[in-house]
Amino acid sequence: MRARRPRVVAVALLVAGLAGCAQTSQPLYLWEGFPRQQYAYLLREGISPEQQIQEIEAHAGKARAANAQLPPGLRAHLGLLYLSVGNPGRAMELWNAEQTAFPESAVYMGQLLKRLAGPDAAPARPDAQGKQPPA
């Protein structure tokens, strides 16, 4: 009976170790087909902007339902698509959302928002050193 005990302990440790290895971590962002869609748009191949908007909006809905984060650039790209179909208001909303979700995009998103607002827009916010970004 004593010879069985080390064997049972060894099997239990093996099972526990394998169970620990089987757990996979969730990805930080829900990417799915977004990089492929963005690449196809930049090559000017594939589906129309309207179709891309539908696909990306569906992707965003799926991410919200799964309580997953949208990847960096998705909102910015979707804003570009809305601008290309004549909806600058939605583009502005999405670019503001991108800037909020990813503060490191503030300079670029700020420039896009400034250009979208036109020449009479308020001046852009200064950067961390107090300098105004170039126009």
C-alpha cells in the first residue's frame, strides 16, 4: 500500500501541471479580420467603403458583446471610412473616441480633427513641452 502512495501523488501532480498548462490567456484586443480589411482598403482593392463600414461595425458590436477591447486604429480607420462616404460627423466622433482610448494617438488624431473642423477651428492643444503642434 505504501508503494501506491507516491504513484498517486505523482499522477495528481502531473494532472495538476497539465491542467495549468491548458489554460490560455485571452488576447488583449479583438483583432479578427481588421488588419486584412485595413490592408485591402489601403491597396484600394476588395470591398467598398460601405461594405467595410458594415463589417467593422459588426466587429465592434461583437467585441462589445464579448466585453473585449477594440484594437488600436480600428476607430481611426472606421472614421476614415465614414469620411470617405460623406459622414464627417461620425468620423469626428470616432477620432475623438480613438484619442480617448489610446492617448498616444492624440497628436495624429488632433491633426485629423483640426483639418476636419476647417481653418476657423480652435488651435490645437500644446504638447507636453508646451509647444503647439505644426499645422
